[in-house]
Amino acid sequence: MHERMKATIKYDVPDRLNESVTPLSPKQREVLVYLFEYFHDHNYYPTHREIVNHIGVAGTTAAAYVNPLIAKGYVEKTVAAGRGRNIRITELGLTYLRTMDAKRRQLELDI
């Protein structure tokens, strides 16, 4: 049964991302995951200051991490009521996160 389960999970992992999406650096991936987890916990996205505080790099702006995600299509700017909360994860970003999670679970089963 375990072998059948592994085959099913491998089949369910979408590979379409590998064909058409620009890969993320480890830091960009960290920021994307943080945005998702923050939204999941608070029901709104973090401010730019909160992003920088999470990353733990002094003297930098969130734009250094968010702008590449915007350029790659994982995040987009929005018109937001609160200052600093003007980003959201796109459908492409959510698909990337789902794929990342599925691959992580697949690796856990293979161990």
C-alpha cells in the first residue's frame, strides 16, 4: 500500500511550474512562504517593515525582496486601505507554494 501511495502522490505533483516559471532564490522563497503564513494567521498581508523584520537584515527595504517576486509574477501590488499592506500572492504564487508543499510531502514519504 505504501508504494501505491507514493505513486499517487508523485502523480498529483504538478510539474507545469518547472516548464514555465522563473525559479526563486532561497530568500525569495522564504519571503513568499512568510507572506502566505502571515496571511493565513492574520487574514491580511504583512507590512513592508514586518517583512524586513522577519528576514532579519538591517538597513534594507522590503522592496529588495518583494520586487523580484512581483517581476516573476508570484506577488502583485494592490490598492490597499492600510499603508504598507499593498501586496498579495497571485494564483501563480499559490500554485508554486502548493507544488513546493506537495514535493516536500513526497520527500517525507520517500525517506
